[in-house]
Amino acid sequence: MRYINTLREGEIIRNIYLCRGKRSAETRNGKPYDNLILQDKTGTLDGKVWDPNSNGIADYEEMDFIEVYGEVIRYNNALQLNIRQIRKAYENEYVPADYMPTTEKSTDGMYRELLDYGRQVKNPYLRQVIEYYFEKDEEFISVFKSHSAAKSVHHSFAGGLLEHTLSVVKFCEYMAGAYPILNRDLLYTAAMCHDIGKTRELSSLPENDYTDDGQLLGHIVIGVEMVSDAVRAIPGFPEKLAAELKHCIIAHHGELEYGSPKKPALAEALALNFADCADAKMQTLTEIFKDKQSQGWLGYNRLFETNLRKTSLS
């Protein structure tokens, strides 16, 4: 098994990867070719099939495990595989776990740490919201611990949702200690629940694609509905507190153009937005810089709207 993060320019390889994406296109001269996204647990690699009608290219589909033969080249400062042969792999030729990008941290350890934050919540109603999902719902717990936080961009790996949520809570811990205007109970509860809708917005790995509810509603609306389910199950839950908790979730993307139906109107909602944005962007940079061999500029990045490179001290 040759993992993607070990490949080097100029190598000729024959190996099995998950075909994470497949798209047909044409060159400027009208010649057909295929764009592939190959995946294993260490990352993804762009692949090009310049002669898709060749006898060496067998039938295959997106999400198939395929054996590819080709040359590793560098294009636009990134590695790419020019593929000469493809065949669909047999089930006994691969181990699916080798193709699932996974957090490098302990999911059990992170979950215990997340529960420790939840147990610091003193308000009995908010505490019960946390218990409703994070302590009592075994199906939710199993999905939450293994789920990704995104289809792409940041934390798009198994355990990514848990890793992201814990990081957001830790950012909120700092802010709650630094700014007394923040209600720690509301902030911690909102931080733990802000992305629970992603357990239903995205399908499980390796597909990690939008569900029908994900396409039609999105994780913010789904998350508010899930919190509403918990609130209705807790006798006497104060209406104003329920609205404040749901507002924090609704507003956690910060801007209408980023998918939030409302902009933050509470200090806790603004703090959650800052924490969510900071962790998402720092993790995105981590993934951009990971395994990059060049110390030079990486080119213009549309997400950050700037040219990027690693510091000279890294």
C-alpha cells in the first residue's frame, strides 16, 4: 500500500485507491479526458485520465475502489497522477479503513474531554439538553464521534466533527474567562450543539456527501430542530432561554451570506461565531500546509482571498 502522503514527483506507481470523484471534461481541442479525485486515509490526490477510451481503462464508477497505474507529476505546485491504466479492485484486495481519512487524535479521549465541559454547565435546563444527546442518545453519540465536520474545506475526516466541536468549546472557554459579560452555561451548551445538525446534513464516510435534508435544510436549520426536540422533552424549559440557545446556533456563521438566517444579537452568539470561524480557518490552513514539500508561495487561495505560504521557521 502506497499512501498518498508518501508519493513523490517522478514515481511510477500501481496502487489501489478510492475513487472519491469522477468528472468527464474536454481539452481546448475537444479531446475527452476524466478528472478523478483519489483518496486514502492520508488525503486526496487529483488524477487525470487523458485517454479514457483506452483498452487499459476498465469500467468503474465514483466511489469504487480502483487499481491505478500511472506517473506522479507536479502541476501548479501540487502532485497529480497521470493515469494510464485502471481496473476495479476486488473486495479481498483492500481494507476499507485504509481509505477513510481519520482524526489523528483519540476519539474516546476527545469525547471524555467534551463531556467534562458539558458537566460544568450548572443551569439545569441547559444541562439536560446536553444530556439528551451527548449522554443518553447512544445512536447520536456513535454517529457524532465518527462523523466529519464538512464535505471539504476543514475537518472533512472521520472524527472531524468531534475534533472541531471540542476546539470550539475550548475557544469559548478562553473567552468566557476573559469576558465576564458572557454566560458560560449558555456559551458551552451552544458550542457543544452548534454543529449537531451535521450528523444529518452529511452522510457517513466514505460517501461524506449531502443528504436530502442537508441539501434542502442545511445543518443550521437541522440543528435548531434537534435542539427544539430536546427542549420539548424537558418539562418547564423557559421559552426565553430556549430562544437564546437556538439563536446562538442560528447565528453561528455570523453573516447572512454565510448561511446564518440571523446575525448574532447576543454576546454569546458572537463569541460562538468567532470561535467557530477561528477553528475552521486554522484547521483549513493546517490541511493546506500539511505534507507540502515546497517552502515557497502556494498561490492564491479563494477561501482566504490571498496568496499563502508557510513561515520560514516551520
